[in-house]
Amino acid sequence: MRAIEITQPGKPEVLQLCERPLPQLKEGEVLIKVHAAGINRPDVLQRLGHYPVPPGASSLPGLEVAGEIVDGELGASGFRKGDMVCALVQGGGYAEFCAAPLEQCLPLPPGLTPLEAATLPETFFTVWSNVFDRARLVEGETLLVQGGSSGIGVTAIQLARALGHRVFATAGSDDKCRACEELGAERAINYKTEDFTAVVKELTAGRGVDVILDMVAGDYVAREINCLADDGRLVVIALLGGAKASLDMGQVLRRRLTITGSTLRPRPVAFKAAIARQLRERVWPLFGEGKLKPVIYRSFPLEQAAEAHALMESSTHVGKIVLQVL
């Protein structure tokens, strides 16, 4: 099969087309003939040598795919060979064939193409796990999404809004802010020209938000503490602003704040399978109702993976970047 490999840590040009044997299936896995693969920030980190591959995972990049099940034991899953699915994987998505745990496969949402569905698993698994499971966003609560124009951001905005929450977001330009508002953010804040803490406090009559989804960390954490409501929860999923933070622990104690975080890739199949079941039951129907939609900025053929990574690193995009394999 054709695939994209990381020849050595470095710039996008280290992504090169190669030939690899078809994946050998492990127990509980199916083989997917890949039609499209989503690109995510962890792929860039892996290419740079900053995101080690979990033991036993493919060394090829790519954490989400959509395509046709062509092999594997399907048991009582309800899937059959030939079915079109999208799947969260530990790696190997930048290829013509990919092994995926059966329990991490989902049917294509109603009306979506494989190219569109390939943009969903990584962000929807991540947002559901962190915003709704870990941070426990419940009815009547508010959410602030840092980096609202990213793949994670557009997913968090749409999903929280579809489930009835007030959503605020930050983004790095006025155009990106407008895009966030078109997707459902009540107010998007240009973090380059506005103080998001002050704006959030004003929008919530001084109360603050209940949950913040943060991909920045670093010096954002102290500011985020200041715009959390009492009993608020900050969940960190990336460290674009740095791994170290200084904050007022007195506020954490007095106002019963929670600071938490997680990474999804190394979690076991059983953990991700539980998320998949919740997505299939509670989220996938929202696509058919028109409350959710994939947000694709641009697609590239598989052999142009380097160009796709260069675009992601430019941070000029809104939403997802996709590799088209078939």
C-alpha cells in the first residue's frame, strides 16, 4: 500500500510517500480501505519528534480515517464488510489501508461523505471526553473555548451550542472570530486585541464561565482562573503556550475550582469505546438534524501531506484539513 512516513524529525518536507505492507490485524481490529484521513495538531508534534508513538501503534502518522471495512472479525457489532465507517486510531491513518479497533468505529453520520466524516473522530472524541465527561458541562452552564477556529474549537463550539449551552470563544483575527460566531459562539474574542478575561466577565455579568477548554496553558492559566465561575472547571488538552504556569491557588481553594487535563491517544480501547457509544447515541443524530456540520478548510491528495502540514503550521485555516486517499 502507499503511505506517508516520517523519514526523520523535522519540517513538513520529512513527510514522504512510501510503500508499506498492509497492516497486520490484532484481535478486535478491522482493516479499513481509507478514503480520507484527517490531519490534527498531534500529527505535527509527532513529525517534529515531540509526540512519542504509543507502544504497539503504527509509526505512520494519522489519528482518524474514514473508509470501507474490508477485513476483520465483526462479531455482533452490526457492521458488515463493505460498510463505510469513520474511526479513531492510534496511528497509521496516512495510508491506503489502516487497522482500527472495531469498537472505535462509527457509521458515517447521515448525509456525510467519507471526506467529511474523516474530520470527525479525533475532535469529537476529544471534545466529548474532556468537556462533557471530564469537565461535566451540564444544562444551564457556559463554556469558553480557547482557539475556537481550530479543529477542536469548531467542534466544541458547535457541539456545546447544539446541546443548548452559551458558548464563547477566542481566536487570533477578526475573520476567525466571525467564523466562530457563525458556528454558534455567542461572542468570539480576538485575543490579540482584547482581554478575554475582561470580556468574559462582562458577558456573564461578573460571574464567569463554568468550563474552559484550553489548548494553550502557559500564562493563560492564571488569566483563565480569573474568568471561571465559582465551582468552575478548567480542562487543558494541549500546551501551545508552554507546560508551566503560575497561578493563585488561593482562588482555587476559596472558589472550589478544578484544574484538570488529559491526552486521548494512549488511553485503552475500552475507554475510547465508551466515548464512541456516547457519540453514536447522543451526537451522531445531531448531524441528521442539521445542528452539526463538518468544517473543512481544504483537502489535499495523500502525496501532498507535506503541504497540508505546512498549512496547519501556518494557523491560517478555520476548521479541519484533510488528506484525500481515494
